[in-house]
Amino acid sequence: MSTLLHRYLGRDTPLARLQDHAARLGRLQGVLAAGLPAQCQFACRVANLKDETLVVNVRGSAMAVRLKQTIPSLLAHFARAGYPLQGIKIKIELPQSSPERPAPPTRAISDEARARIETFAATLPENAPLRAALENLARRSRP
């Protein structure tokens, strides 16, 4: 870290307090990981520490239920590590947004096929749903 930045962060500034809070959360993440079963360690992440209550983000509701069952032992684990907490609040993370759907493939209808569809649609009654669907197909398939 540059000397100028280090001097600025060393002062009592909002950025210095934010850096201290981030470092504290990093230490709490290490304590949390050490107190969790192996299968839970990568699904739980410390989100915040607010008023002696630890907020933990969890991937999925099943993991949240499992973590809620271990809260008493986790509180004891944090106390032994030097972090006496009043409680642990669990929040379920929202799933990542799903990838965008690929564009539907373009399907072309030949001019002859479109003309036959239009001719057949004209023979159907005006209020027939099939006629409306065929006219819509013919209209959308024009180049």
C-alpha cells in the first residue's frame, strides 16, 4: 500500500472505519468456517456484524435450516474464539440470475407455402381461431 494511502487510512476517517469493519468481517468468516461442518463451509458467508448480531448469508433454504439448528453451538464457538455474540441471523441469498435465453431459431416459410396457408385460411369462417392463427403465421413469415 502506498505511504500516502496508508497515512490516510490510518486516520479516524469513514474509510478507515470501513476498512476495520471489513477486516473484522474477514476474521469472523474464518471463525465461522472453522465452526461449521465441511459441507456447510462454502455455502455460508458472513455478511455483517450489527449490534453484536452476526448476519450470515446462506445459499439455499435447506442449508439455512441446517445452519439454524447449529446456532447454539456456533454461538459457543464464537465465544471461545473471543467474539461473544448475542445472536446469529440467517439470510438466504437469492440465486444468481439465470442466463438469458438464446434467441429462438428463425424459421422461414417459402413463398409457395405461405400462399397456400393464406388460401386455406381464407376458406375458414371469420371467427375461427385456426384462421386467426394461420393468418398470424403467414403475416409473421413474410420477409
